[in-house]
Amino acid sequence: MRNIITVFSVFCISTALFAQDQKFLKMPKFNKDDLKKEKSAIDPKAPAELLYRSIHYRIDNSSGNLIKEYTYRVKIYEKDKSENWHNLEISLYDNNSGDREVLTKMKALVYNLEGDNVIETKVDKSSKFKSKENKYITVSKYAFPAIKNGSIIEYHYEVSSPFVYEIPLIYIELDTPSVYTEYVLDSPLQMSYSVDFTGSLFPKYKIMKEDVMYGSQYKTYRFGYDNLKGFMTEKYVKNNDNYRTKIRAELHSTYFGNNLKMYTSTWEDIRKKLWDHEDFGSQYKKDRLVKELIPAGILDEKDDLSKANKILDHVKTNFTWNQNNGIYAENGIRDLIKNKTGNDADLNLMLTAMFRSANINAYPILISTVRNGNVNLTFPNLGNFNYVIVGAEINKKVYLFDATSKQSQPNLLPSRVWNDNGLFVKDGKAELISLNNIEVSHNSHTTKAKINTDGTVSGVYQDQDEGMMAMNAKESFDENPDKYKKQYKENFSVDFANINSRVLDGGEFRSTMSFSSNNMIDNLGKKMILNPLLFLHQTKNDFDQQDERRYMIDFISPISKTKVVEIEIPEGYDVVDLPKSKKIVTEDKEISYSYTVEKKDNRIITISEYNIASANYPKEYYPAFKKIWKTISDSESQVMSLIKK
């Protein structure tokens, strides 16, 4: 992956020569033969295919607005496997300060073939479903009618936006194959954009030049791609989007009336811009305002780490994250103090201010969450970031804090935070830092069961998470408690009852439940056959990729997972054919697995445990994981027998 400034230096000489026969912004006429196509020539198994895709951004010279045009023609091969194309969603942004995006044009229809006749069905604009995504974004959803196997969906819409600083990021590679995809950015010469190009695919057609367009002098960037395969995702990757080819642009400078205005072009420029920003730097400088919030006695703490811990606990206890992300305070510290809720920046900028008022050196750290994608370190721009955490320098070490999670601790942060890099916004300089999670996450499954004389199995089961996994579990539970509890029945095919999930005093998240089952044992005359792990045994190899691994292997944190199953044997039965124990470890001791089964009195105790020592690994480790996970699958598939005396 390389920045476009580097990439384009290779082919910027006479770039128009590469696209002299290519007509950009001109969708081919509709062809009835496309309706007769039965499969994609790019990928015969694809349920849908993009016949044409055009993304066109231009700055209107008269209004100064960004005009966003999207044109798609999509072939549906299998209706039931292409649901993501059955609706058109249009998002509009409103900053609630008078500036908002407006949908200016929209046309959508569906083509079908009946006999030899082409039938057009238009989308009824009045049938849209409108929803408020958050306080800034409204989404309008239009359902495409009459979709069948063989249908073609076509739509075009335009949005006028006053927000010209950051051009939306576009993924060139989608999961759906594409016959043709193009990206076009047109801007007046007075407005200079930095264009960020990352990924492995280079455009077949390229134009970068100045030209007279729309009645004025413009700079145009045009990239076209033929016959793109659907992007292939891999398991154990933080965010597969990090590896897709994508394009984004950000305003670099403007030149109006002999006045040159530079926007962010270095990380230091970003720091300076944020330092006095009303919703950033001005927030965490309010140490006098927040000092009175700190409970009596905390400021007298001699140990700064203990002091920071207690301040963090106070913020977590009294203030709540509203689930919104952003690098700017949504409501501000004054409103947060009053209403007790805010976005990540509200909470963590206030935490920064409280640390500073307690004489702890603390500064904000800008990050991009895992879902938002990686930061391009060669392309300094604010659009990289969407979240704020806190860095505190204590005893010559930097500790990380995040007040959005009730279970967070110093350096123990939610999984969304651990995305490789951040920008440490100190008072006098900006520093790029690595975010490497070394805190081990623990997951333990404990089952105590009894085999009844009628062949049924009953008992209790406990699932407990610690560290980062506990935060993930608690957030998943809070989002939908019923769905969280239902997952146990779905994952294990066991009829659990009395499910109780809660946070323990140490921050662990524990779920306990009871169960009874009549399908865990095969009864063959006087013999009972069962898996000593009962419903917890691994049934397949999670590392089953047949193609060569292409991407890093990500776990976000080191992991320790343990299963302990204790089974009480019914009176009058002997144990035979105990499974064989197994232990395997890599030479560097990074990955290990052990499996033991033993009989103690009238109980069978089985322990299965694996440990992963690091948060991520180079792709070259994939064969090692594949081998160990096959060992896990083979070991846990073993069964044991009980024979009646």
C-alpha cells in the first residue's frame, strides 16, 4: 500500500495517454442481452455483479458546494443471495448549525425480461423509509420492487453538500465483482486536494490534468477499473476493509483573491488546528471547571497512578457514553457535567482535563477505531481519525485510558480502540505512536454435570470473560440482553435455563445457567458413549483457509481460553476408553495447546486450554495456527465409554 503522491509519480507523465479511448462519466446504453446473462464472466458463482459503477465528486464553482453523484447498474443472478443490493440507502449529514446536505436528484428502476420484452419498474420515491441514524445523519431507504433472478437494478442520485473539506472515502474493491468501476474528482484550480490512494490494484485508465470544465479551469482526477473480482475476506482480520483498494481526498489549500490558505498537511498542522478548537483543545484546558468535580481526598493521593485510577473510576461511575464516536466534543464539558452523558470526546477530553487539574501530565490521543480502518501514516489528515482516548505520562511510562467503558482500566481498553496507531496531541508537539495491546484476555468455560441413570445429562454451565473480552461481552449484552442469552442455545444446541449474566466486582463478565439434555449420550446396550467435553467440544478447524494467507492474523489482544468439564459418573458404571491427552507448542512458545482427561473417584475431569501470546502475527504463522487448531479439533472430537458393571 502506498500513498497516491508516491504512486502517481511513476505515471504522471502524459497520464492522459493511458485513457485516450476511455469515456468517463458516460454509462453505456442499456443492453437487453445483459438481462439474458445467466452468470458472471468474472466469477460464475457470484450472486450479483456490477455492470457499471461511477462515483463522481465535483466542486461547483458557482455555489462552492461539493456535488456527489452516484450511478450504478447491478445485475442480480441469485435474488436470495444478494439482499444487500435490494435497497438503496442515502445518508445526508446535517451539522445542526445551519449547514446540511440535500438530495437534489434521484432516479431508480428495475429491469426484468418477460418473454422477449423488457419491463421497467420505477422506484416510488414516496415509499422511502426515513430514519435518524444519529443527531447528525438521516438515512432514506428505498426498496427496489419486482426483483427476480436475472433482474437489473439501475439508479442515479446526486447530493449537494456544503462540506468540501473531506471528500468521502470510496472503496474500489467491493465483495461484488465489477465489470467497470470509475472514480472522478473535479475541483477548481483555486482549490487543491491531496488524494490518498491505497491498496493493491492500479487503475487501467488514468487521467490527472488541468482542463477547462464547467466553464472554468479545473483539475481532474479520473481512474477507471475493468473486470474487478469480488474482494476476498479472511478470518481473524481486524478489518478486511484495510486491505481493499480505496481512494479518499482532503482539501490541502485554497487560493482566492491572492490569498493562499493552507489546511492540514503535516501531523503538526493537525495539532495546531486542534489546540484552540472550541470542541477539542478548549475543552481539556478547562481544568478549573473540572477540578471541583474530583471527590475530596483523591487530590491528596501521593501515587499518581492510584490518583489517575480513582479519577477514572469517578468518571466511569458518574458519566455515560452515548455510543457516538468523534474527535470533537459533541456537547462539551459543561453540558456533560449537567446531563451526565456524551460522546467519546466529551468523556475523554473531560478525563484529560481532570488529570491535568490533578497535576498529572495527560494529553488526548486521536485514533481510528478498528471498524473505521487503519490510519494512513503517509497521509496526514484529520479524516483518518474518529475517536479520542487519553494518554497520561506517569513514572516515565505512558498509560492509556478510555472512560467510555465501565470496565476499563489503565491500558485495559475496549477492542475498538486497538487499531495499531494513534496521534499523541501534546501541548507542544504531535507524535505518532504505536498502540500494542499486551494485556491478556481470558475466557473460561466451566461445566459441572451429572449423568443420570436414564441416560440424560444435567448440570450447570459458566462462561466467564476477563479483560478486553469482558468489555466486549458486557457491551454485547447491554445492546440486546435477550439476543445475548439466546446465543448460548444457538451456539451449543442445548436447552439452557435460568441464564444469569452480570459484571463481577473485578470487572469480569460472567454468565451462569443450568441445562438438561437427552442427546449428549449414545446408549448402546450396556455401554454409554459420550464426548467428555459434552457440548463444549470443537467441531471444526477455524483455520481452514485453503488459499495462501494474504493478511496479518489479528486477535486484538493476547488470548487464554480454558474449558473445564467435570462429569459425575452414575453408580454401577465403569469408565473405559478414556481419550488420549495431547500437548503441542510452537518453538517460540507463542502458541500452545493442552488437552487432558482423567478419572478421579467417580468423576471425569477434562481440561482443554490454548494460549496465544501476542495480539497479532505475520501471515507466515498461518500454517502453525492451522496445525494447532487441527490438533484441537482432533483432540476434542475424542469420545469415551462407560460400561455398566
